[in-house]
Amino acid sequence: MLQNTPKQTTNTVENIADGTEKLASKISATDAVSSLWDKLDGWVDSFILKLPNMAVAILVMILFYFLAKGLSKVVKRLILRKVKEQSIKDIIGQIVFAVILVIGFFVALGVMDLDKVLTSVLAGAGVVGLAIGLALQGTLSNTVSGFILSFLPKISIGDWIESNDEKGFVTEINLRNVTIKRPDNNFTVIPNSTFVDNPFTNYSLTKRSRIIVACGVGYESDLQMVEDLVVKIIGDQFKQEAGEEIEFFFQEFGDSSINFIVRFWADAKNGKDAHILKHNAIKTIKKHFDANDVNIPFPIRTMDFGKNKLQIVSSEGTTSK
């Protein structure tokens, strides 16, 4: 009879344990592979089942892509008459294109029954949009104001405007600011939000402007003759259209003259035109006043020292009379 020694018994037990462990590992690996295969099989089945929906979703995205391109072109054509700045037209077209594509993306997700994904995307977009809005509040304000200015018929490139104590020609309107060229050939950039929130004057909206010239005549002058003369010479040089008239008003008794203003209409679409017209009117008035002996006095001050003679005391202490 064979008898196992304790050492042999121990080795046998260890061998059995190792074999069991290896078997368990093989079984575990087999189960893992089987589970992975089942999942892959399930994914394939799910993919096959959703393949029609995916095809429809892809078709939807393609349709929305061409729809976005078409609508962006249509929008550009529609705003062509109102928006003259090319950069703004391009940006508006791009925004329309992007919005249509986003709508198509959401429709495609709905077709694929990805409601949870759609909800998550919308929630994330809302949070991101809020964060961006708070971070870019000033920039977005200027951008919105830029869109408003783009569709306002009250201002366009080349207009002579006055805004925020600045005068000049409008050279550029974009989504952030308005650039004007001042008479001194320097440029001023006005943020759109500031431009929209404050009053501005556009001198180019009307073909004709009212020119105002102020002057004064001596107290010895025949005031009626002065009025008739000024109205006549202004009327001869600057023709008034229907509904327009030359207005003449004496204003005040000045220190050395009786002051008046004359107002008339003339073709002027910018500040330079108005200055030229006023310049010519002043020259004409002065010429005819000289020809008709009408005095334009300069300030004269009469000093009365009474009966006492004027004494001049020099710095050396001597007195002269």
C-alpha cells in the first residue's frame, strides 16, 4: 500500500488550487468575452434597427444644409436694399445659415429618438449661452445696436452726422461701432450702444438746409431799408423753392449796433456746404452794405473823466497832465 507523505499532500492541494484558479480565470474570461459579445451583438441589432432612422436623420441634415444655404442667400437679397455695409450682410447671412443648421440638428436627434441627448444638449446650450451673455454683455449690446443701425433708414455710409459732440462723415458701420471722419481729417469711433442710446443729427437726410447769418448795423441806420436790402440780395443769390421764405428779424440793441439775423434755405447736405453758403452770404451782405453806406460798427467805448484833467503818474513819481 502506498502512503502519501505530508509534503506530497501539500503539493497536491496546491496543484488543485492552481488548477481551480486557472479554471475560474478561464470561466471569468469566457463570461467577460461572452458578455462583451452580447453587448456588441445588442449594439449591432440596435444599430440595424435604427439604421432607417439614421438614414432619415442624415437626409434631414442634408436637406437643412441646402435649406440654410438657400435662406441665407434670400435674406442677403432681402436686406440688400436696407443694409449697405457688406460685412453686416455677410454676418447676417452666416447667422441665418447657422440657425437653420442647428434646427436641423435638433430635428435629426428627434428622428433618431435621442430625446435624452436632445434634452441634455438644450440644457447645456442654455447654460453656455447664459455664461457667454454675462461675459460679453457690452459686446452683445454693441452687436444688437449694430443690427438696429443696419436697418435704420436714418443713417448710411457717407452721411454727415453729429453725435456725442462729434461731427463728420460716416465712413463705416459694423456690428461694434460707427466710424466718422471729422473735418480735421481724423477719425472718431463711436460704440453702437452709445450711438443708439443718444440723440444724433443727420444733416444728409434733407437736400436743403436753413442757413442763419447774424449781423449788426449802426444806430443811425434806416432799419427798414436794411431789412429790405438784405432780403433782396439774399433772395437774388439764393433762390427759394415753393414753401420756403427768407426770414429777417432784428434781435437786440447791442452795445454799438442793432443786431439782426437772416434765415434762408439753400442746397446743403453736409457741414462744409453750410459753411460755404454762410461764407458767401456774409460776403454779399458786406459788399452791398458798403455800396449803400450801411455801417457795420465795431464796439466803441466812450470814457468820460468829467471836468478834471487826466493825470498820468509815472513809476518814477513824476506827474504829467
